Amino acid sequence: MKIAQFSRIGFIMAAAGSAVGLGNIWKFPYMTGEYGGGAFVLVYLITIAFVGFSVMVAEMLIGALGRKDTVGSFERLAPPDKKGWKYAGFMGFNGLIIMTFYSVVIGWIFYYLFKLSSALPTSTETAKATFDNLVANEPGVQIFWHTVATLIVTYIVYRGIKGGIEKINLILMPALMMILFGMLFYAFSLDGFSKAFSFMFEPDWSKLNSEAIVRAVGHSFFTLSLGMGAIMTYAASLPKHTSITQTAFIVTFMDTLIALVAGLVIYTFLFQEGAPAAQGPGLVFISLPVVLSNFGYIGTFLALLFFLALSFAGLTSAVSLVEPVVQYIIDRFDTTRLKAVLIAGSAYYIVGIGALLSYTKAWGETFSIAGKPLFDILEYTTDSILLPLGGLLIAVFVGYVLQKERVRSALAHEMGDRYFAVWRFSIRYVAPIALVFMMLNLMGVLKI
Ligand code: TRP
């Protein structure tokens, strides 16, 4: 099958759209709060600079040279005696695992958009009750919004790389950035801003433990959409003569910038009202609406804008989670895009229902394993095990399996020889060591 090509700006927006997601606006801020602020942020930034960026270049390279679905690209690029590497391409299927809970969270956001437009909760108790009630007692409502999210995402993917994914990203990404930067400017004018700034950028090392480090490394992969073949799949449609290094840099930069802006905005509002930082996953669903209710009309307006931005971020990432499997199915089984989308869509949709039920009172136990809700298991496994593993496979493949000359001729003219050597060192040593270290540590944290 011939894969359609992005335009250059379309590719940048689509890759940035994949990277900028719930990970940036929902997860990064609450993890920063949970793990104590500045020190966590610093570990995250260091990992992005020294590991994430290099792996992004490597992942794009596999796609751009392979020009096929994830399995096909690994297979085509592996030397004849190492064709087993094609199995690494099955990392694309992790996208569906992520989608099981990602779609549920997008559903929550839709519900909030709809709900908050009438009134913001004025106390933490009511806000918490609303969120807890939705999650624990309203499987029907959640299934409804999970269905809406699934229909939108699968429709965009069904329209394909050009007519769906590129188009939607070219509209939603600029809109998202305008909303967030607009909110940042507003945050500047509030007293809470300086507190938010020092919370995020002044490390308190006493708060840093090995769990925080593991989570920061895992999150830097999640937020950059690495280790699962999403970026690889998009790069298979990279327009010719586009610099991989430069695009990877722009995407990494935008993703990091938006996470920091989202964190600053949320913590400014929070500290403005004297609320504490550690709020957990409920941060944007519970604390933010209450805090904003103190801002009167402008608060409702800001809340709607915020959830709108969040839904845009979620949708543009979700399509990148589904597309790899869809391309794989189209390529392998020579079927239509419609059929491929229906298969991939129903797979994650059904398991997603299990994930949301695992948080409910009525069904929680049925959908838990060893006392852990399915939702958490799916999230933890992808974020902390499968993505780093995928990242490791990508680093080893590009660093050791692909012929050096091939890699050099693709990248050295973009980077210059000296930087190429630095990048290659990072891909061969720094990234694998960091990832193995992280996985070992993780086993310690999990006590397996
Ligand atoms: N990066 C997205 C976020 O921050 C999520 C995401 C999209 C993703 N595609 C991915 C994560 C591929 C890992 C792999 O929300």
C-alpha cells in the first residue's frame, strides 16, 4: 500500500499533536504536585534533553527510512539475518492499550465541558463529590462519553492521514496553543504566579525518591509519544527532504513548553486561592473548577477554555494511538481503512469499558486484579513498562542493528559530524542504560 504524505507543517503539527496530550495538561501537572515540584520537573527535563530527544530522532528515522507500518518498517530495515526484529514493530499495539483508558479520560473531559458550562462547583467537597460520583456511580454516563470520544477519534482516523489527521491537527493545535498562552498571560497578572514559578522550578531534593525518578523517566516517554510507534507511523508519511533532526527538535520543544505552561497556569490558579499542590489525578477535575469558581464569570469562561484545550490535546493524541494499528491491519490484511478502523476501534472501546467499570462501586471488584483496578494496571503497564521497553528496542535497533553508514548518511548532514557522534553515543549508551536502569528500579518500586 502506498502511504499518503503529510505536508511539512502538517507533519510537524501532527507529531506535536500526538505528543501534546492529556500527558501534558492533565498528567504532568498532577504528577509534579504528587512528587513535590521542582526536583521532579528537573529530572523530567533532563530525561527529555538527554534521552527523549535522541529516541525521538531514532524513532522518526525508522519510520522515514522504512516507509511502512511499524512491523513492516522494522522488517524492511533489519539485515537479512535479523528479520526477527519485525516483532519489535508490534509495539504499535500498545497504542490500543493506552487508548483503553485515554478514551475514558477524554470522555470525562467531554462530560465536564458539558457540565461546567452551567455552573462551577464552589467548594472542594461538592467538586470532589461530582468527580467521585461520576467515576464511582455513573458507569452509564461514562460509557456514553467514552462512546462519543471513540466515535470522534475513529472517524478522524477513518478519514486518513491527509483528510483526517493532518486536517484536524492543523486546526486544533493552533487553537490549543492560543488558549493556553492566553491563559498564561492572564496568570502573569495574578499573585499566585510567582509561587507557581518557584514551586515548579526550585527543586526540593528531599522530595525526590526512586519512585519519583522512575515516574519522571516513564512520563518523559509518554509525553513525547515515544516507544510505541506513533511517531514512527507518522514519519512513514514524512515529506521527502524534511530534516528529521529539526522536526524532532521542534516537536520536543513544543511538547515541553506546553507541559510547563499548563503546569504554571494550573498552579497559579491553585496557589492564588491557597489550595495545596498535591491533588492527584483529580487535580484538573476537582481543584481547578473550584478555584476558578472564585473568579466569577471569567472563571466559568476560563474553565470552559481550559477543558476545550484539554479535549483538543486529547483528540490529537488519540488519533496517533490508533493509526499505527490501523496501518498495520490495512497493510497486512489488505483490507479497507474502514474495516481496519472498526477492528482497532472496537478492541480498545470494549476493554475501555472494563477500565471505567473497574473504578465503579458496583463493578470495581469484578474488574480488578489482585486488588488493583484494571484502569491502573493498564496505565501503569504502558507508561512504566511497555513504553520504556519500546524505547529500548528503538534505541538498540538504531544504535546497533541498523548499519552505521545508513544512519550516518540519513542524519549526519542534518546534524553535522560532531553532533551526530553525540547523538549516536546517546542512542547507544545513555538511552539504553537509562531505560534499563529505570526498568530495574521499577521492579524494585513494584517489589516484583
Ligand atoms: N503523548 C501523549 C500525551 O502526552 C499520549 C500519546 C499519544 C502517546 N501517542 C502516544 C504516548 C504514543 C505514548 C506513545 O498525552
